[in-house]
Amino acid sequence: MLRKLLFSQILFIGILLFTNPLALISNNLTISNVSLTGQNAAENYAFIRFDISWENSWRTSTAPNNHDAAWVFAKYRIGSGTWNHVMLSPSGHIAPAGSTVEVPSDLVGAFFYRDADGSGAFTKTGVKLRWNYGASGIGDDDVVDVKVFGLEMVYVPEGAFWVGSTTGGNEAGRFYTYPNTDSPYQVSSEDEIVIGTSTGNLNYVVGSQTGDNLGPAPASYPKGYNAFYVMKHEIPHHAYVDFLNCLTRDQQQSRTQANLSIGVSSVTNTYVMVNIEVTGSLGSPIPVHRSSIRCDASIPANDPITFYCDLNQNGIPNEVDDGQHIACIYINWSDTKAYLDWSGLRPMSELEFEKACRGPLLPVAQEYAWGTASISNYSSLINPGTANEISNSATANSTFRNAVLAPSRVGMFAKPGNTRAQSGATYYGILDMSGNLWERPVNLGTPEGRNFTGLHGNGILTSSGDADVTNWPPNNGEGTGFRGGYWDSSQYEDPMRIAGRTYSDDPVERRRNRFGGRGVRTAPSN
């Protein structure tokens, strides 16, 4: 019999999601009671069983005609070996009544969601994902350790949408229908889009970092017309910690800033995502700009390191106020690529960025991700570092230039009863797309960006910890840029706004205090 070491991986994220116009909460996703069961030694398969729950799940067949979901994927190791990605079976999964398990054709993970319209707490026990473990070279009597992970996602339906702005907008670098710079462009299919100076072409206002004005946008470049899923919020600290703790020592060295190379057993900058060590009044290290991911000062010389969150600086891992839910800061482009490849997701394109924000609606001049030109700030935080971190202002709806000078808890402004604008939510209910940390989509303004074909991560990294997916922009950042602003942006800066493309062609690779990450996945067609 296949022997099992049961590993229960719990993920909890305080998030709210809002439909239009009513508000619905979607938060506290947990995966628990993970086990291997139902082994069939003759056919070399077993089931990965777990319970899953989140509050106020929703699905609606009216506007915005979408649903929330959990993207679920798993890792395994044999004995004390390295962690590997679980490739699911193409069929044979068991979804409890009232739910759907949808496994894409690449078998990297599964979407789990309601099977009919409804809202409220969504708790299902005994979800079973079939795993043909024999195909991974696992013997019937091997000791296998399994981790299951979940990310909250938002479904963006198939359909036409607009990019750009309108009269009075004047956002830098904005898309438009040639020759009228105030005329938005409609994306009506995934077909090739001509970029140029003939009437009716897609074009954009030229700036120093907006692109080469060449084209076309090939049919293979993801345009946002087809349905796709978006991470509901930016990668939080605890998710990046989970990622780091599944890597080899060489891979961990690549995905952090501190010197953690093999042979090192003493760490100076224990807050490992930053290349400096700042000390507080007592002489101990402190997290820079709330970057709470750390390791111990004394580490094994050769084995993988255990990382944790410690925003309160007392050396005790993962306490309730240790910043697990703050948007993960100081991750560069190659870090983001690696995390998305490891989790089976992919980067978004800049056309998908505008679709995810605006939905099918016509543009509003100077609009932010929540569809209005109004924005509100805060001056301090209540319950800082906890899953209940909120702003001190009842009207705040975005993290931008303020006295905190750091990112906030993901989805912090979404509260029961709030409207889309009050919560800083996009048309589909995606959070923090204007402010907190930069979004980094693949651009249309460079050959490296236009070469992007939207392939998904396969859960596997190179031995050095890099993504290895064909036609993703290279590690130097060529083909990428920045949209949506960050915690120190001014509300008057065009990058905070949906149509603003000031830095859409900005290949920066170093880790900076404004960089985060978010992934997407094309909706399954099988």
C-alpha cells in the first residue's frame, strides 16, 4: 500500500469581491484535512482529498455574469526529497454536490467553484482530485508528503471590450482608434490586430516609455476577448513564503535578495527580499517598507531554508500580526515569472488588464479601476499586519501616496455593503488594480511583448529557480511594463488610471519597493 504522510496546508486570505451593483463578500479561503485516499495499486492512482471553504462565495448569470473560484494545485515529495508538481488525471475527480471541479487539459491544477447561481458561505468536504501517481514514478509503498494550495480567482467572461479613453481623458500613452486620440478601440476577437496609422487601426499616444508603435498584435497574443481567470489580488507575503518553502536551496537563493547560497550558514539581512539590513532602536533588523518575509540568522549550510513572516520583529514565525496578508513587495520580474510558472498561471497582457478593470463598459475619462475619476486616501492603519488590517478612513478606496509609505493588506478596502467604487474593485470584482503595488502586464509596444503567446506555467522551474515557459518575456524585463500605480503614486499620475500607459514599456529587473505580482489563466475550453 502507498504509505502516506498527511500534510494539511491551510490558506486563508481576507478578501471581499463585489458584483455590480450589489456587494458580496468572498474571503477566508481555507484548504484543510488533506490526505491521500482510495489507492488503486493495480492502476497506480489515488485521490488527493481535502476540505475547502470560503465565505460568501458567489455566482451570477446577470451582469457581470461571472463567478469566483479557487485555483487548486498540489506538490508532493517522496520521503525527504525535493518538492515536485502533481499532474492531475484528466478525469475521475469527485466534486461534492453543488460544486464543480474543472481540470484544464494540461492537468496542472483545477478550478473549483459553485455549479449554479447563488451566494453565501461555500463549504465542501471531501473534494477528491484523482492523481495517477504511477506516471510520476512513485511506487506503491513510497512515503509521500502532499501539500495542497489554493488561490482565489475571478472569472472574466468572453466578450468584446474597449481599450483607451474618451474626450477629456488625455491619459498618457492611451490606446485609441486612429486618427482620433479620444476614440477608444474595441477588441472584438482574438484575431490579429493591426497597429498603425490607417483609419480604424489600433494606435496609442507616443511617449518615452509607451512602445515602438509597430505591430501587428499577432493572433497568438492574448487580447482579453476569450474568457480568462485573474488572481483576485496581488501575491500576498504568505503565498510567496509557501512558494519559497517548496524550493531547493539553489532556487531559494535565486528568488530572494539576501546571500543564501550553499555554504552560507549566517545571514545578516534576515528580511530576505531586501538588499539592505535596517536596524531598529534595539539594534535588531526591521522589515523595510513592511517587507515581512524573513529567515533565521543561523541557517543550515546546505539544506533548504524555512522562511516565515515576522512583521512585528520578535522572531516568532507567523503570528497574527506578522503581515502575511500584505501584498508581497520587492519581487522582480523573474521572481514573478517563477511564482506564476510554479503555480500553473501566466502573466497577463496589457489588453487583458484593461478588460479586467473596465469589463464591457465604455471608458470614462480619467477613470480608476473602479470606473470613476474619484479616489480617496488614508493616513494610518488599524490592526496593522493582521488579516483584519483596515484603513483609518471610512472613505478610502486605494493605497497610494500617504504617510504609511508601504503596501497594505490585499483587498483591504472591500467591506460588506460597500459599492464597487468604495471597495476599489474592478467591474468583475478584482481588487487593488489601481494602487498598492504595480501591475506588470506584457506589453504591445515591443517585439518581446508581442511575442508572448499566453502559455501557462507547468509547475516546474529550472534548477536555478527560473521559469522555463516558451515566449514569456525574458528575465531582463524586456516586453513588460507597469500599469495601475503603487503605494507612493500620486492620484494625479496617469499610471494609476485604467488607460494610463506612461510606463507600459519599462524593462526593469531589480527588486524595488513598488513591485508585486499577479497572475491569470486562460479559462479551460475542454
